[in-house]
Amino acid sequence: MLKLIIDAQRWRNHLTAFAKSCPGIVPVTKGNGYGFGHELLVQESQRLGIDILAVGVAQEVASVRQYGWDKDVIVLNPWRPGDEVAAGLLNDPKVITTISRREDIAALRDLAPSASILVEVETSMHRHGVPADEVAALDLDGFDLRGWTIHLPSGASLDEGREMARIVKQHPLASRGIWFSHLSCDDYIALSKKLDVPVRMRVGTRLWLGDANAYRVTGTVLDVRWLPKRTPVGYHRVKTHADGYIVVVSGGTAHGVALSAPISARSLRQWLIPGAEALQQMVGRVISPFTIAGKKAVFAEPPHMHSSLVFVGGPGEPTHVGDEVPVNVRMTTATFDEISLV
């Protein structure tokens, strides 16, 4: 099995301390729940006394409710015509719909003129949002406007936060409040003190994954066999490059093992990484995320659906069937067979 093992006390201490340092946060529970799953994140949000959660898409509302969340839920992805699930939630007073285009406001008025909404304003991310020069004239009469949402880029500056607040305050309903993301806690608190409207902050990664030493991932060793150099192995019959051991270990593509996001190449080193990885693949030396006998093993071939074949060279059996070995995974793409709090 691929297991996520959580040091419950340490993880909860971090969650509690973070929530106290940033009062009024809105925890984000989208996607795979940052690896922890929706059920556990709902339980921890309830323990923290949180009054509202954020999910990524309308389809995730049912998931958090399934696990006992009966308070408000924000859907972060902006509403668009044609999404039947999102449309079905428009008249639910505990579901807050994000609106990011003027034309969608008009369409929403026909479907649910009293819907609970957040209006997203375009930031320097240029992803979603009403353009700054359209904000002041938006007709929001009749809607249950919960506030204005500002999705800032990672590591956003306080200056951009202030500028976005200035844009929002041009609207007569600015007093409903402003919701930020990706500000530091210090900047968030500074804005909270200077603005004369309610301020909140959405947070996901820094809350749930902020203490990387509070959790670990292991894979179970399923088979170990010694093979001589140049023995064909696996589906693709790749030959071993030395004498050593093929180790079959839990964790494959179904778990998100070895998946990674594209790198934003902003330096020469980052530009060179894809080429270096291609060369490693050509010579069969792709480093795996599994640590065996104190070092990273190389893939014998690409991961299978639920397990991986890795190669460990040298004499002496490096591990045994049933051992649990450390695995490095990207938590936002990982799915685990078992999650345990210890």
C-alpha cells in the first residue's frame, strides 16, 4: 500500500497556530484535499471552529457535505453558463458562487436573482476576474453579495493588495468585504487593520501542508529479486545496467507517483532540466521518488498503475518484502491507499 502517515499532534498544532495567527481564514479543500482528502479536512476545519470552506468546483460541494459540513461553501471556479451542477446550487443560500464576468451577472439574474455571490476582480494573474475599469459600474442589486474576491499571484505584494482594495472600494457595495489569497499573514493583518471593510483570506497549501515534517509517505515492498547485468525486465524489456536488485514497491500512476507540474523556466538551470531528464531516460537512470537503503532508487521502467519497478545496484539485499520505504510525492496530485493519524 501507499500510505500517508500523519503525526496527528504536530499537524494539529500547526493548523491551530496558523489559524490563530491569521484570524478569519477560509480553508481551501479543493481537488484531492491536498492529499489528506475531504473527510479529514472537514473534520479539522470543524475542530478549528471554521465558519466557511472553499472548494474548487461545484461538484465538490456534495463531497464536503457528505462528510458533515453543513455551513457555507464557496465555489472558487467562476460560474459559467452550461454547468448544470453549478446551476443547481444557485438557489442554495449556503453555497456562494463566484462571478468573474459582467455578462455572467446578467445571465445569473435570469436564473437566480437572489443568489449568494462573490465577485472576482482581475489581478496581475490575468486568469479570471472583472476588469478594474468595469468594477464601479457593476449592477449587483438583488443578489446576496458576500464580498469581492481578489486572487493574487503567489508571493503577492502588499502594494497590489492595497491597489485591488482601492478598485473595489469604488463600488457602492464595497462594504460587503474583500477576500484575498496568497498574502503573507503579516500583510493580511496589516490590510485588515487599514481597510474599513471586512477582510478575509483563503488559504490552502500553507495551512494543510505548512509543516512538511508532520506527515510522511511510505510504500510497501512487494517483491525483491536479484538479476545480473543486461537482464530484460518489465513490460518494456529494458535491460538492467548493472548487477543488482529489482524491487517492486507499492505506488504507481494511480496514486500520482512520479507526476510533476511543468516548471516555469526562469533561469538557465531550469531550462536545462528537461534536457537532463531526457538524457537520464535514454540511459535508464531516471531517479525514482522511492528511497531504499538510504538512497534514491532509479526506475527500472516507467511506473505501473499501482506499483513501480525500481533498480538498486550492488551486493547485499537492500530491502525485504513487507518493508515500508519512504516515498516523495506531490501532495496535490497524490491518492493514498491508507491515511493514518498516529
